[in-house]
Amino acid sequence: MTRPCRAGAVVCDPMPVVPRAASGRRAAVRTAGAALAAAALLLAAPVAAARAQSLLDRVRQAANVARTLLPISTAKEIEIGRGIAATIAGRFPVSTDAALTRYVNLVGLTVASQAPRPDITYRFAVLETPIVNAYAAPGGYIFITRGSLAMIQSEAELAGVLAHEVGHVNRRHVIEGIRKSDTMREVRNTVDIEGATLDRVVGTGADALFTGLSRGDELEADSLGLEYAAAAGYDPGGLAAFVGRLDQHAGEGPVSEFFATHPKPDERVERLVAIAQREGLSGGVTLEDRYRAIVK
């Protein structure tokens, strides 16, 4: 308790009055409580220190990763893409059908003209394999298989598929994967990507295409493909129609690779339809007759 100063008083106690000593029981309780609190602090200290060290380790790891993500110029991207394209062409024969190749390039360049990468020259080729798939190597080298062409039913669908691949190139999906890979861990400058190092980088990029890009990359390419095809004047539902048809052939040999390297078709179709509705995309040409006349 304290003895407060009363108004008008000349003398008063400025300090609290010292209370009587607490009873033995109360003192013991306080002593035990203090000991427990001290013990809790001692036990918590190592945990807090470990957490702090773990956070520090993660920060250092992120900094190390950031240091390894060296920028890759367009010129180097094209060089890497040329090597990956050669790997793809070594795995599957490239079609020598001049009319078909010209047509695929016509459609591909039409949708690619809507992509904001004037630093890239796009090239399109057909692979002579019944496998249903398409591949986008960095630098604008894009391939579509005979198996895909056989399943496609209109030019709008072809435009959607090729625009999807253009989206991969536009967003540099393979290049970004290479930058984050172990292959680049010891590379200090992109000028060092030559010789054996270039071969390893090309191998990393080719493996990414054959085993599949990330789900995020594929869904982003879907969105971009829809945008490019619609902007070029094609029916925005072309890509969704093709992907939905693949779902009807689930379990068949030619489409097995596609299912292994892409998100589930029903999920993609639902998302594509939702994007088209949200953006108000409709109309556009399908050109089934022209497609059937050229793609035999």
C-alpha cells in the first residue's frame, strides 16, 4: 500500500510503504512460478534459435538460387533452341510434304503475329509420328505431330494448338526451366554456354519437353493460345475442342504421352471455356473444309 499526498499537505511520503514480508507459503509459490518461467525460457531458447537458423538458411538458399539465375539473351535462346530442335528432329522424322508444311506455317505464323515477341522468327514443322503431341523449342522452333493433325478437325483447332506452343516460346518456359536447373549451377556467365556446357543445356531443355513442362506453364500457354487464336480471327473454342476430343481417347497408345505430359483434359477444357466467357470471346472462323482439303 502507499501513503498518497493529500491536497495542501506540506509533508507526505513520495515512496510506497514497504509491505510486510509475505507468508512462507506465498513466497514459495512465487519462487516456484519464477523457476518454471525461467525453465520455459531456457527450453524455448533452442527452439527459437533453430527456427531463426532455419529461416536464415532459407534466405541464403534463395540468395544462392537468385545468383544462379543468369539472364539468357535472345541470341543464346535461339542457339539453345536450335540444338533442342535438332534433338526433336533426331527423335522423330520431319515431314517432307511441302504443301502440308507450308500450310502449317501459314496458320502458325498467323497466330504468332499476335504474340509480343518481334525478336523471334517462328518456324513450324510436322513430325512423322502417330503420337499425339506438339513441341515448342526456345527461339521459335515449333513441331506438331501427324498424330495430332489426324485428330484435329478444323483450322481453328490447329490454330489453337499452334498458338498454345507459341505461348510457351513467348513466355520462355523452357529457358526459365533451364535457368533454374542444376545444369546452370556452375555457369557464371552465359558466354560460358558453349561446347560441352551447351550440349548439357540442350539436353536439359529437350528432356523438359519430352517429360512435360509444369502444370503452371501448360495452363499459362492455354490462356495465351486462346488469346492469340481469337485475336487472329479464329474461333476461340478451337483449342478446347481439340483437348476435349483427346479426353475421349484416354487410354489409347497415341495419346498416352500427351496425358503424361499435360494437365487433365477436362480441367483444361473447363478453364478454357471459363476464360472465353469471361473475356467475351466468341465468333471467329473454323475453316473445317480447308483443313480437310489440305491435311489428308
